[in-house]
Amino acid sequence: MEEISILNTFATARIGNGIGVIALILFGWLALRYANAVRENGDATIIHKVLGSVFALAGGFAGYNWSIEMQNWYVGAANALENLKASGTEISSGSEGFVAQYAGDYVSIADPVALIFWIVVIATVLMSLWMPKSS
């Protein structure tokens, strides 16, 4: 595989990642809307709160996993470029920098910023669902 093929595959994968990010933004908005509706509705039952909590936790977990997957696309592309160079093929200086920054072992935990983001989203939804409404 040539350098340009690796980079094109990486770029194509990022399109899907971008669509996934949009889906996660919509999830966050929907979870917060649902929590607000339950909070404002005087007739909401415990089932509404439990279902909203499950939705928030499941979506937050999916978002966290998506963060890991996105990181691993970078690692995979960098490792492919590194293997190409190891086979004796010359790669560009931009690819050299990419390899220096991202090549290595695949990650199993998201970066701290993604972790903090998903904790805040989940906590906000759960607080809206379960904390008493102030008068």
C-alpha cells in the first residue's frame, strides 16, 4: 500500500467519524431535552426518570467508546505509515510527524478531555432528572 492510499483511507474514515460526532451531539441535546421535559412535567413517573437515566448512561458510554475508536483510527493510520517506512519506502515529512505523534499501541481508554466531557453530560442529565426542582 502506498502512502497516499493510507492517507486517503484515513481521510475517508474521518468522514464517518464526523457523522458520528454529529450523532453524539444530537444524543446529548436529546438527553438534555428529555431530562428537562421530565423535570418540568409534574406527572412524570419514576419510570420516566429511570428510562432517561438509562438513555443518558447508554449514550454517554457510546460516546466514550466513540472517542476511543476515533483515537485508534489515528494510531492505525500512523502504524500503517510506520510499517510502510520500515519496508523501505520513503514517506513525506508530514507523515513522519504524524507517525511520531500517533504511532504505537492502540488505546483502550479515551483521552481525559473526552472522559471529562462525557462525565459532565451524564451528570447534567442525571441531576436534571433526579434532583428536586427548586421553587
